[in-house]
Amino acid sequence: MTMITDGTGTGVKAQVTGKNRLLVSSVQQTSFEYESHQGNAFNLNTEDIVIPTGVTGDQALFYVKNNESATLAVVGWYIGIKDADRTGATSDTNLFKLISNPSGGTLISDADTAFIANRNLGSPRVFDVTTYKASGGAKTLTGGDAVPLLYQYHTAGRTFGTVTFNVPRGSSLGITVNTYGAGFTLYTGFTGYLEAS
């Protein structure tokens, strides 16, 4: 007869059920939940940005560049808008775009640092990620891939969307908005984790 025993030397033996199956206990969790427990999950957030009325065209809001050796797995994108004034606007909504690999523009040269929060409140881990937020309206992002990665229409309140994309070391992304002339206060950002190497 073969016994399955604890390999650490305690002598504990595996149990078998009445249906001749090994008795096991398991916990199922997503990669995001697991990496959060490990201190590898993050929130990247602009906090409040004031967009003035009367500005049209794409305005840069947020820039993120991965300097880590591991890939950033982004799993959520959120936007919050308050106190919207659309009296001078030519449209009743706003168009947000997610741009991959921008390389320049006044958002980057202004270098107003955004905050990175570790989703494990007890973890001392600091992420090596460059984050810039717009200090006001009419900022620009230049370079990058010709076709935006994502589009999102949003007018007021908070929205959260589940996304799935990866930002390898050295890659970057940015968020822009066209308010069509409306003014308001907003924030935007991402949630995600560092992939295990």
C-alpha cells in the first residue's frame, strides 16, 4: 500500500473520500487578486483636472510609461466628471481616446507627476512607472501609434470599464479627451498589476 504523506516531515497523510477521490481544498482567484495580495497591483490616477470651457480638439490628460522589467497588465479604465458646463459646447458628450506609445507633447514636457497607489495597503513596494497628469486644459500628446487603442464616450458622473491590454517595459500610453468646448472637472486613470516574471 502506498501512502501520500506531507513532504515537510510532519507525517500528515492525505485523505481519501468515500468515492475514492483525494480530499483537497482549493481557493480560486484571478491574477489581479493574487498580485494584489503580493503587493504588485496598482491604481494610476490623475486626481482632479480642471478643463476650461471653449477648448476643442483632443486635450491630453494622462501619460504612463512602464520602466519596470515586468509587463504592466491593465485591467480597468475609469473616468469621473463633475460640474459640467456644456453651454458653449458643440456636442452633448465627450470623446476619450487611449493612445499607445506617445512620445512627446506639452503634457510630458510639463511633467506634472501623478500618483501611483499600491492596492495592498501594507506593501512597501514602489512601482517604477512614469505618470504625468495635465495641469490644466489644452495639453498635447504627440507621436504614438496612428490608431487609438480605445474610444470611450462619457458625459457626466463616474464610469468604469474592464479592459485587457499589456504595457511592456519601455512602452507608454496616454489618455486624451475632446470636450467639444465644454468645461468641467474630471479625473481618469487605470487599475492593474505587474505580471509575474
